[in-house]
Amino acid sequence: MSEPPHVLITGAANGIGRATTLELARNGVRMGLIDIDSTGLESLATELRSAGATFVAATADVSWRWQLCQAVKEIEAALGPVDVLVACAGFGTLTLVPDLALDTLRHTFEVNLFGVAESIEAVLPGMLNRGRGHLVGVASLAGYRGFPWMISYSASKAALIAYLEALRPGLARRGITVTTACPGFVRTAMSTGVPYKRKVKMIEPEQAAQHLVRAILRRPRNCVFPWSMGMGLAILKLMPDRLFDWLMRRAGPEALAVDF
Ligand SMILES: NC(=O)c1ccc[n+]([C@@H]2O[C@H](COP(=O)([O-])OP(=O)(O)OC[C@H]3O[C@@H](n4cnc5c(N)ncnc54)[C@H](OP(=O)(O)O)[C@@H]3O)[C@@H](O)[C@H]2O)c1
């Protein structure tokens, strides 16, 4: 019988990454777990140990190359080469005009774009040598357009979507699949901080995890969920700029408890 695949997950300690880890554990997968939150990682490890899961956890900042490479080295030494990378670590906060908060913009790109690129860089040479592998980058539907209450976040996810898309054809010729995951609203620490006036329809991290696990099995180019929000955002993406601006001017202040 062949060995179960080795899946490396960044941002594993909380939210979508944590739920995905627990779902993968139920599927008997070997897991490398990386997160900047060492306390969260430790509590996850306790839960996984009692479930009898096979895993190695390491604390690292995905945007710090040296730390990340050390963590990946440690994990691969224990579990063998990574078959699938799920780059889920992310950062998001409100950025509103007129405060362009360039430090926030820089940090958001460091984590959401460079953190994913560094994670890919850490596992790609091995995958290229073996002529197989699967890279799953967790972007966001917020990257489909520039949303005025999440300027930095939207920009970073749009950049990530384009980055993963651009990697796809060249890596496919070398046996490596790239999947861009675009979740809508998921109930985690990141999304609950946004001051929406009304209740926003969110899916649970466990539902997001099921979509990601299915994407690991089926290796689609894109994994957009929930379906209804994906449709809405696809329409928004095709909308003429004039109409989009009008909608944002209306929808923004009506939807948010803060002005922009
Ligand atoms: N929640 C949503 O509605 C939603 C929607 C679309 C896409 N996404 C994307 O889904 C992914 C997971 O988000 P989530 O909602 O599960 O957020 P979350 O609950 O905040 O989990 C993100 C995890 O990544 C960790 N992390 C942050 N910066 C890191 C770094 N530099 N190095 C290593 N780990 C780092 C966080 O640690 P700390 O907690 O210590 O910061 C946290 O454990 C993100 O890429 C996010 O952009 C989320």
C-alpha cells in the first residue's frame, strides 16, 4: 500500500488552516504544520495527538525566508518530501481612505504575497526534481476587485491571484499543479473584525476546509467558494468601472459602520 501524501499547511494554527488540518487528519494524511502563532500551534498539536494524527509542527513567519526554510527542512526530515503545499497563512485588516497606511500595505503584501511565494520557493525545487507536486494558494474573492474598505488586502490578494495564474502553465509542463483558492466570507478572527452594520452571511471554517480538502484531491485550477458568493463576485468582476464605483459609493457606507 502506498504511503499517504505529505501535505504542508501554513497558517495552520487558526481559522481555515486549523479546520483544514483537522479535516486532513481525519483523512489519515501526513501533515507539516507551520504558523507564526506558537500557542495556537501547540493547542492544535495537543488535539491532533489525541486524534492519533501523523504531523510535525513548527513555528515560523512565512515572510521570513530563513525561519521558513528551517521549518520546512525540519518537517521534511521527519515526514519526507512535501507532496502538497497549502499556503493559507494570511493577514487582513481594514484600510480606508484617506489613511493609506503604507506600513500596513507593505506588511499585508509581505504575508499574503511574499509569504506564499516564499512557501512555494521552499518546496518547489524538490517538486521539480520529482516531477510532481501540488501548490494550493489561498487567495480571496476580495482580490477580484478593489474593495474600498480593504485597500491593502484586496490589492495583495489580486496580486496573489495573478501570481498563481502566471505560475500555472510553466509548472504544469513540469508535472506540478497550481490551484488558486478563493474563499468568500468565512467566520474566523480575520473576518469577524470587519465592522459590517448588518449580519454578513459567512460560512464556517469547517465548510471552507471541506472545499480545500476536495481541491487537494481533485487539483482544480480554481477553487471558489461558497458558490453563491463566487457568482456574485464574478458578476462584480465583469461590471464596468463606472457602475462598480457607484455601487461601492452606495454599498460601502450602507454596509459599514465606518466611513471611507
Ligand atoms: N476569513 C475569511 O473570510 C477569508 C476569506 C477569504 C480568504 N481568506 C484567507 O484565508 C486564509 C486564512 O485566513 P483565516 O480567516 O483562517 O485567518 P486567521 O484565522 O487569522 O488565520 C490565519 C493564520 O495565519 C497566521 N499567520 C499570519 N501571519 C503569518 C505569518 N507571517 N507567518 C505564519 N503564519 C501567519 C495567523 O497567526 P496569528 O493569528 O498569530 O496572526 C493565523 O494563525 C488567509 O490567507 C486569508 O486571507 C479568509
